[in-house]
Amino acid sequence: MLNTIGILSPGDMGHTVGDVLRYNGLRVITCLEGRSQRTHGLAQKAGIVDVPTYIELVAEADLILSIMVPAEAMNAAEIVADALQQTEANLTYADCNAIAPQTVRKLGEVITSAGGIFVDASIIGPPPRRPGATRFYASGPQLNAFTNLNNYGLDVRVLGDEIGLASAIKMCYASLTKGLTALCTELLTAAEMLGVSDALTEEFKLSQATLYERMERGLPNMPPKARRWIGEMEEISDTFAHVGLTPNILTGAADMYRLVSDTHLADLSPEARDQFPTLAELIMILAEQVKQK
């Protein structure tokens, strides 16, 4: 039976997940050691309790959900594994991050060697602010604690007992959504620099209206996410290379997010929506950024 859930870390996605679980009757805790003031604020807003140490987090939580940027996932697992060895707690650890299947298998070994139960998980969709918008995929040999979250406001879907399946579906899905965002960003920037932006926009409205509406709606919201999407594109590249496919399409997407990350727009917080650019403004800023390189 679940009573207490640990969240690492309560950022954009994590604090919303924690808020849903708390609203549905679970106690939700975190350890904010070394985290930003913004993360502290998001945790407080969601009613997530900050415990002072990772040892206390591991001792009190029945299940820990790791929700963070890919580059931090292994370090977080190692910290929890160290705390596990000191407490000998009965803990399930679910890695919900956008990392390659071969990476998640190594991460799982870190947790299981310390005595924990490991769940490979992934999240598809936005932060779960409304029912039906977000799916939590899971795979692994011991999923009971994680699938029990279906009773507390989340939509958990099991793929099988093999570690890596949940990460694999995330890699393939995000290669389309975030890869397409990178491609659209690049081609619109190229069109601006080549002097055909207006003509291309009119052609898109005629022959690709749905896609262009998605560009107008989605691309201006992307810059605050660009830095964390670099690592995600690199994980997808590694995934594809691991099965013998070219990694180059998604390494190119990572390069586009690096370009965006070099602009002031990447410093905006997701809450600063009134400062987000229009699509035309975003493309002009990126074109100028390229010219200055």
C-alpha cells in the first residue's frame, strides 16, 4: 500500500505530478538540497514537503519518482542508492526521465545493487493538469507500486517486464515531437535568412495549414525548454545508434536547441508567458544569432 511518494525533482513536470498525487490522498515529499529557489517555490506551491536529507527521503518514501533533465538522472540514482545502503529501506525507484534504454538499464543496476526495486518509466504528454492529457508508461519485473498510482490520479500503462521498453517508447515519440520542433525552427530560420520567409509562410498556410498552426502555437513556447531538450536529443541519438540507425538526425536537433539556448529567450522561465516572442520575433532573433556566429 502506498502512503508516501518522493519526487526528484519538483520542477515543471515533477511539481505537477506531486500536486496530483497529493490531491488524491498521498503524502508527497522531496529533498531540495542544492535545488534552485524556483524549484523551492514550485514544491511549496504544490504542497510537497521538503525533508532535509536524502537518507530521510529514502527512509520515509514508499516510491520515489525521478523526474529531471537527462544529465542528472544517473547522479540522482547514485545518491538514492547510497542512501538505500545506509537505511536498508524497502523502496521502489522509478526513473521517469527521457534517457536511452541502454542508459536506463545501467541506472537500474545502480538501484537494484543497493537493494531497491527499479521501474523503468517514461512520461508522454504535458504536466498532468487535466485528466487524459498525460500517460506514464512503465516496464520492469516488479511494477506493483508504480501501477498503483492509477488509483491516485495518474494514467499508468504497462509495456512489459523488460527494463528499457518504457524508455524506448519515449525516445521514439520525442524524436517526432521535439525533433519536428527543431526541424521547423531550422527551416523557418533558413527561410528568413534566404529572404523567402513571407512567401513560405503563405505557402504553408495554403498547403500545410495544420502544421503551420502548430508552429505558431508551439515554437514561441520552446526557448525556456531548449537547454534541457539538448540532452534529450542526445539520448535519442544514442538510442538510434545503439540499434544500428543513424544518430545524425537528432544530433542536428540538439544543435538547433543549442542555438536557441544561446539567446536571451532561453533564460525566460515557463511562467513568464507574457514575455514569450511571437513566431516571427523568435525567427528574427535566431536569424540574428546565426549571423553573429
